[in-house]
Amino acid sequence: DACPTNAIIVGDWNNETSIVRKSTKENRAYQALEEVGIKPNMWYKVKVRNEENKELAALQHTTSHH
């Protein structure tokens, strides 16, 4: 393990079934400066905040239609 807290993931980018490759397909994943055409070798993930509020909002949305 490269990082015991899993903050850093290391793997084979060429293997499409590797954790490293799959994690870059998530909605939270992004590359710095990708909008200007720079393709760095590092990917970052947006920190999830207020996950409980999102679940509560979804629950309220589904129950408010009754």
C-alpha cells in the first residue's frame, strides 16, 4: 500500500480494470488544467461535503409528491 488511509492510489493505468483507472471515471475525478488541454499524470477528487443533506433532500423530494 502506498498510503494506509487510501488518500493516494497507485496502480497500472494501462489495465482498464485496475482501481486507479476506475477511480478516474468517477464524477468526482478531475485533472488540474484539463480545460486548457494540459494532460497531467495526476488525477484529483472533489471532497464530498454534506452528503447527509443530499440524502435528506432526495428523501424529502420523493415524499413530497404524496
